[in-house]
Amino acid sequence: TTRADARGAAARDTMADVWCFNVDAKFERNGIVSSNTLKHVELIDASRDKENARAGMNHKVDDLNASAKRQWVLRFGGDKAANDMSVGHIKAIYGKHVKEGKLTIEDKANVKVLIQALPAECARLMKTLTTLKGQAPAQQKVFLAELGCCVKCEAKVAEKRAKHEEKQRKLITAQLEQAEHELAKKRKREQAEKEREAAKAAKLSAQLERVERMKAEKEEMETVVEAKRLKIEEEKRTAAALVEELREEKDAVAEARRALKEEKKALDAEQKEVDALKARIESERRRCERDQEKLNAQLDAAKATAASLETARKAVEKESASLEKERERRETEAIKLEEQVKATEAKRAAWNEARKFKEEEAAWKQAAAERRRAEAAAKREEANKRKAEREAATAAKMEEKRRKMEEWRAEYELWQRTGEAGTSPPPRPDQSSSPSGFYGTGGATHAGFTGGASTAPKTKSQPPKPKKKPILDDDDDDDADGNRANDDDDFTSNNNNNDENNNNNMNNNMNNKQPDFDAAADPPLEEEDEDPTVAARRVELERKRDEELQRQARERAAREAEDRKLRELEARRAKTKKAQKEMMEQLRRKQEEEIAHREHQQRKASAEAKIRQKAASITLATATDAIYESHVAAYERLRSMDQIAESDVPWPIPSNVLLLTPRDDAGARKKKIVRAISRWHPDKFNAAFGAKLVETERDAIMARVRSVSDAVIELRQVFN
């Protein structure tokens, strides 16, 4: 079976057919023909071209090259893939000059290939391209089977076929030897397995024999144990009978003990009753003695209480008398206070009446001021309207005068040109009466001639009427507004000072309203002739006024103190609220910072986990030193190329971007990371090869370069 498999593998790995054309070709890109002439053209199946497959695809041709239309590639000039042109990308074949040995091919990127060869070779190449692009796969297969290689390459192809057959024969021989070696190893393993099975069977039989012996010994032991068990049962029955006898004796002894205990309990109960009776008698005697002592003490206390009650009764009577006097005094003060309250209410009513009057007066003044402002605005509008009408009438008059002057000027010029001698010129329109009646014709002519050169005379305008200046504001109104504002301020903010002033004013008003005892007598009395009652009344009024002022001062001081305490309390509350707000704000900021820190740590941990997970999928150490060196050499060859396409770049394998080997340690990995960054960093790659990139593939190349650079940087973070 192994030999058959080896033969099948060898048969499958046959040498691929070779199709080539002996032509000379030059590439034309962007209208520029290359000076390098490429000898020889090969037709290659891209699915079998493993040597020039794109790096980074795990040695597999991508789907575009493996498709039906793009599997054939024309390779111009040698084994390098730099000058390949896919047959699927060809959009035009110009075969007009095939008979002259010239052929032109153009692909979709507008790159032309100028071919020159023998007419038969050019026709053969054109026939091949048209068949591959336009015929069915079966017809293509038949055509390619008959195509073959060019005359120049027949000997070389035969030599290659011989070498390939020799190589296949050696490969088959080596595979057969390897299969025989594996078969010998398999037989050896089977023999060792059989020996192990035999040893295991022997060991199992020995174990079975040992189990049989143990079983026989177990049966003998069971017999001995059964005999001993019967003997023990007999001994147990004998011991049970003996225990029964002992139990009966024990019950008799217990009954006797119980009778003795009952007798002892009865005697103890009688003794306890006697002791209790003695103790009760003794306690009754002691209780009687205590009751007698308590009664004596209560009697003494009752006598002392009676004496103290008598003393208290006298004190209460004195206190009642003093309370009665105090009640009478308080009633008198209450009456006085009611009178003061009534006086204060009267003052307040007077103040409110005065305030109401001031407010009504201020409102009336404000309404009058508004009315005056409205009248002034109406007058201004009427004056402006009259002024506009006068200006319009003046403009119309001036226009009429100008028109008449133009007509007179035209008539005067006509008179100067055609006028006869002795005729007078036309009169000026701005002259109210002709001067010829008084001064004569000559004077009128002279005046008319001189007036013709002058402009229209100025009309004497009447002096403007004096306009009354509109009243924009009124002093009374301002005073009313100011008084109203002052009243509001006095009533709200400066209440204390206003109260004092109002009190003084009201006192003055009361004094004015009160009958003036000093001026009541007519003629005024001298001091020694003054009535004593009137003098006393005046003194009493002055005293009451002073007391009222003092009371108001005390109330004002109390209000100021209360306001000050309220302000201090409000300040403390505001300060406390501010401190609480700052503390809550600080706590909120701290919580937000902690939440942000936790979220940042979570995002960081998640990003690191993603990077590690991604790095684990692209860090499989499957490369060898030879693969790494060949990759470096291919990258260095880019520096000597004129144009670089995407297929020319040796892209690293996605599963092993750094081309790590199993023998690489930390130092080697670090060196490879540094070198990979220096190669694949977008700026460095663009600086080294940007001018050589094919314009149509520049974006795709730089996108892949950026992806490789990102992968290398992530690996550096993971390894760090």
C-alpha cells in the first residue's frame, strides 16, 4: 500500500508543460518606451507558479490569479515576475503588422508591450492570446496540448524533461526506501506489543491463583468464626439469667430504701412546720414593735406639720395681699398700655393716610408728566408736519420760478437774435411791476439786459415764528418720583431712621394738633402767672413724649439687634451651605475621578487583552533561518528595481509577521522587531521606495505597509 501511494504521488508530480515564444519585447508605460529589450516570452499557469507566488499569502495564489480568466500569465525576459502581464488583464491586441513581424499588446492599466519577431512567431503568439481570451476551456486545453515551445527552447526543454524524470525516479526510490523503513518500524512495534500482551497475561494468571488461595483461606476463617460465635451466644444466655437474678435483688433493696425515705420525709416535714410556726410568731412580734414606732413617729410628724401649716397659711395670706396689689398695678399698666396702643394706632393711621396721599399725589404728577410728554410729542409731530408742508410749498414755488426764468431766458435770447430796433425786451418774471412806466424804455432795456445775465432774485422770506420748546420733563414729576422712591426706600430699607423721623414728625403734628397751652391765653401769661394745672399738663406731656421716644429707641435697638442676629445666622447658614456644597462637589469630583480611573484601567486591560489575543494569532514561530534570510534578501533587492508593484514586495506571512523561529530568544525577537520597524514604517518605506511605486498600486501598497507596521508595533508592546 505504501509503495502504491508513493507511485501515485510521483505520477501526480509530473513536469508542467512549457509554452514559450522567441520574440523581443519592450514595455511602454505612460508614453515612455523602456530601453531594455526583453528576450523570450513564456506562457505560465499562475496556479502552478509557486516560486514566484506572492509573499504573505502562505504560498497560495489569491482568488484573482486563480480565476478562469487570470490563471495565464505572460512572463517577458527570464524567470523574474517583475515583467509579468496577466492574460485576463489584456484589453487590446493590435495585430495589423503581424506579417511584418510586429505585435502590440495593451492591458487595462494602459501598459503596452511592443513585440518584434518573425511573422510566424508573432502570429503564433496572437493566436494563443485570442484562444485563451475567447475560447472555451476544452478548446483551450486542445490548443495548449498542440502548442509546445519555441524552436530555440526545444533542446533545453528536452534536457529539463530528462532531469525532471531523473529527479522523479530518485524521489520514488527514496519514498520506497522510506516506506520500507516505516514498515520495518511498524513490525517492530507490533512485536513489542505482542510481548507486552504476553507479559500482561502471565501477570494476570498469577493474580488469579493468588485470589483463589485467598478465597480458600477466607472460607476456613469463616468456619472458625462461626464456632466462636456459637460459644459466645451460649455465654450470653448464661450471663442474661444471672443479670435477671441480680435485677430482682436490686428491686427489693430499692423498695426498702424508698420506704425509709418516705418516713424521713414525713419527720422532716413535721420539723419544718414547727420551725415555721416559731418564725411566724417571732416575725409578728417584731412587726408589732415596728408599727408602734411608726405610729409614734407619725404623731410627731403630724404635730410638726400642723405648726408648719399654720406658718404657711400666714405666709400665703401675705403673698395674696402682695399679689392683689401687683394685680391692681398690672391692670393700671395694662390700661396705660392700651391707651398707648390706641395712640400708636392713631399715629400709624395718620402715617398711612399721609403715605396714601403722597402716593396719590405722585401718581397724579406722573400722569400729568405723561400727559405733558404726550402733548409735547404731538406738538413736535404737528410742527414737523407743518415744516414739511412749508418746505414742499417752497420747493414748488422755486421750481415754478425756475421754469418761468427758463422761459424768459429763451424769449430774451430770441429777442436778441431777431428783435427789431426800438422794441423792448420781454419783462423778467421776478419783477412785480415793469419799470418802464416810471423810468422810460431805455432804463427798462438796460435793466433787462443787466438782469438777463444775473440769476433769479432772492425772495424775501418771512421771519420764522418762534417755536415753543416742548416740555420733555417736569421738576415736579422728578420730585414726585424721587419722593416716591425715597418713600419706598424709607419704608423698606431705612425703616429704623424713618420710624424715628416719622415719630418726631407725628409728635410735632400731635403737638400742633394738641392745644397749645403756652399760646392758649391771650395775652400770653408770664411764668409766675401760669395756671398750675396747665403747667402740670405740659410737663406730663413732655414726660410722655420722652418716654415714647425712649421706648421707640429701645424697640429700634431691639429690632437692630434681632436683624443683626438674623444676618449673622443667615451668614452662618450660607457659610455652612457653601462648605457642604464644596464638600459634596469635592466628593463628587473624587467619585468621578475614581470612576474615570476604573474605566480607564478597564479599557486599558481590555486593549491589552485584545493586543495579546491578536498577537498570539500572528506570532506563530513557524519560520526558519533560511526563510528569514531569503525574506531579507528579497527586501534588499527592491532597492535595485526601477518600478515596484504590489507583487514585487516580499510581504511577510500574516501568521508570523516577524518570521520568528522556534530557536529565537528575547534578544533575537527584539532585534527582529527593530529591523521590521525600520523596514515597514510607512514614512521610512515611502522615503526609500516612494518614487519607485507604480502609481496605480501606490494606495494598495501603502495600505498593506501600514497594516504590517501596526502589527509589528503591537507585537513590540506585547513583548515589552
